Amino acid sequence: MPALLVPILAQAVALQLGDRTELRVVRDEIRRDLEAETRPRINLELTWPRASLGVGYAPSLRVAPIDSPSTRERSNGLVPQERFSVLHAANGAGAVSFGSGRTTLSLSQSVSWALRNFSQEVFSGGAPSTTAPLAPGQTPPPTQGVPSSTTSSTQVGRTVSRDLHWGGAHSGVAFSRLLSRNHSFGVGLGYDVAGGLGTTARNFYPLIHGPNGSMSVHSTLSRRTQLSSNLSSNYNVSEVSQPTALLQPKPFLVTKSFMIVLRETLAHQISRSFSADVSAGAGYSRNYQPNQPVYGEILPTGTVALKHQTTVGRGTLSTHLSSEISPQVNSFSGTIDWWYSSALNVGWQRGRWATSLGAEGDVSLGSAAGVQYRGLRGWATVAYDLRHGFSAEAGTRAIWEQVNGRYTILPSLVGFVALNWAFAQPL
């Protein structure tokens, strides 16, 4: 079948366009830089009754700094030169499903590539994406040092200020079965690849790959209460660069890690305006490093998430508080670290106005590689819907990050104004 006929035979074709243009001031104890950035994006989706296919592209065009160096920068010997940079992000994803109303088998595949600067993304509020940005008042996902890739594996670690090629891919198969009106069962298998591409990028972020699996049972106990049991596991292989004082290439070290987590989650609608999700369980991690003893440990895992919504000042006030302890793959060492994460977001919306105030933080609780991480991010924004897909936004961001007691991002404050535009059109 000619490839040009595929979009024609699709049941639905949707084109999404958008852009975010931002002017911001980044300030820390040394520098004060004025930056400008625009992030256009395009996404094309084809859907059939049991299949979907999507591709997207999102470049980032940035000029920084666009003003003269400050006196402090000159006195510290830091005189940045004006720089224009273009970064890229592209992805593709497809899925197909089979089965009846009670039993479903689905296959999925996604792949992504990007030329990224993780430090730049932290100051601009997140990685370039082909999908629409979060609406004002929504809680941004935690990044834990490194914005997550499009794969299911979360990788966390230090932030490096340089342009790097980054890639990821996910292959998965999932089976679900409705056992009764109140009970369902699911199992999934997958293989993930994510990390730096090329020798330079892999020196900072190893390419981590490996299989993963999960099994879950979901039960509806009442109209307001659901209980879920989940067992998940990951096996990862990564090639980590050897630390050296000299800028000489060395062979990569192969590091292997394994983790398995069992968790019970209870979701309860306490009232019309208040809900809570609580989970508890245990996880086991095991790290295999060259010339190092095998490192394994068992620790409790759990999450607490509280959501509340009420009417204040003829608008809707939403509050979301979450806290979690869980094992994650450290993208610097390639080992399993245990992390504690917490986030708070308060949003208010009335008519065309929306505001958001929040913060999130991450702390590594243990690491076989001896990498201790601490990071904190905060934001305060106000947005106004200009109609016809346009919206204006202004606010501040606060960021800092430490690895092994040393700042990888100095305590920084960002002030910004932005213009957003989004357009979606069925074809």
C-alpha cells in the first residue's frame, strides 16, 4: 500500500500546532542574564478504531544573554558572550490493541531524540515537548535533577550545563482482563533504552537499557474507594564513564542494577471536595559495579497524595500535596538510588484568570556510587486567557541543586513573561 494512502485511510487525523515565547531574567550570586527563547511545536496524530500513530517535533531557539555583563560578572571574571542556540526534540509513537470488552492485548512502541541542555531546561521550566504545555494551576511533574525522557524509565541525577544528544525508546506489551464488575487484572512487559548518545554525552549520562515488567490487580471496594496491588521490576545495564583528573578517554565501566517493588495503593474520595491516595510497600534494589562489592538493600516505599478543591472568591481553588519514597535509576552512576520527593501546588482559577504557587524537592537517601543529591524548585505564576488559543503568563521560578555537597546549580531566581499559543485542527 502506498505510504501516502495511510493518512487518507485513517479514521481521524489531527494536527496540533503551538508555541511558547518567553523573556526571562536569570539571577544568582554571580550573574544576572537577560534571555529570550521561543519553542514552536508540531504534532500529527493518526487514529484508527484499534490503533494510533503520532509524530512530533519541537525546536528551541534561544538567545542568552542579550544584555551587557553586570559589574559582578566582570569582577568574578565571568563575562558571557552573546550566544544563539537551536536545540531540537522529536518523537514518534504507535500503539495497536486487540481483544473484546473484557480482555485486551495492546502493543506499543515509542522513540525520541533530542539535542538538549538540561541546565537550560531547568531555568526555562522544562524540556521542549511536542504536546501542549500544562494549563495554569496544574502541577508540573517532578524532574529530580534530569527531566524524564519519553520512556517509562525515570532517570535522576545531576544537571550538566552543555548541549548533549539524548535518546530514548520504549517497547511494550500489556494484557488486561476484567475479572468482574469490580475487579480487573493487568500484566505488562517492556524494554527501555534512555540516555546520552555519543561518547561526550555518555560521559555525563550513561545509556541505560534493560527489560521491565509489572503485574497489578485493581479492586473497587465501594463507590468512593479503590484498592490496587502492584508488583513491578526493572533490570538495567549501563556503561558509566570512569572518573579521571585528566581529560583522556577511558573505557566505559559496565554497571548492572536490579529492583523490585511491591506496593498497595488505597484511593478514597473523602468528600466531594477532598480525596486521598495512600500507598505502602517494600522494595529491593541490587547494584553490580566493577571492582566493587555487590550492594543490595531493602527499604520501605510509599506515597501520600492529597487533593482538595473548593470555591474561593467566586473562583476554584485547588490544592495538591504529594510525598513519595521510591527507588530510581541514577542517570549519573547507572545505579539504583532511593529517593524522597515531595511537592505542593496551589492553583486558583476564575474565568480567564489563573494563578499557581508551588514547590517540589528531591533528596537521595542512599547510593552505591556515593552520589548525594539535593534539589529544590519553586514557582509562582499568573496567567490570562487571551482567547483564540492565545494566553499570557508571568511569574517567577526558584532553583538550586547540590551533588555531594557542591552546587551544580547555584541558588537562582528567574523572572519571566511569556506568550503561549496553541491550535488543534482535525484534518
